[in-house]
Amino acid sequence: MTSVPGGIAIRCSDADEATITRACHEVEQRLAKVEAEPLTSKIVEELLSVAPAELRRWSKDGRVPHSGNVTFGGGGSRKISLFVYSAPAISELAAHPERIAAWR
């Protein structure tokens, strides 16, 4: 395996083109599943280098778009609801740290 501009190159001397194509397709499918998984606030805080209070505030006012809520906890009124985020939206924000700097 070798790093190349825009990706990596893998040499498979004993595999034919069809085998390599199938392997690439499988990797693309798995990456698409990972990208579709919602990100938790803890992960987003780390990716964007923001404090929990900042993320909560910016999520509530719409600056950091969330993709829904996850609810968990005990019975009755002891349930906890947390925002979850889409990977593409957070990736876009991470690519532009000047936006976050301006919010502060």
C-alpha cells in the first residue's frame, strides 16, 4: 500500500481485475454505511474542537445542524434526549474552522 495524491494505491499481484473491483465495491458500501451513521455529540465536540456548552447552544439555534434525536434511559420521566448529527454536515463545518471561530 502506498499513499498517492487523493488516496492510496494497493498492489495486488495475485488478484485479477474482477476480484479487485468486487473488493473496491465492498469497501465503498461499507464506507457509505459508516457515513450514514449519525454522530454523537461527543464525537462532534472532538471533531470540531468545541466545548459541550458551545455545541448545545449552536445546535439549538441551528448553526450546527442536527439530524435528529436519540432518546434513552429508564422508565417514566427519566428519559434523556440527545442530538445526533450527520457526518457530511459535520465534515463541512470541520473543513471551515473560521465559521466556528466567528461564532465564538
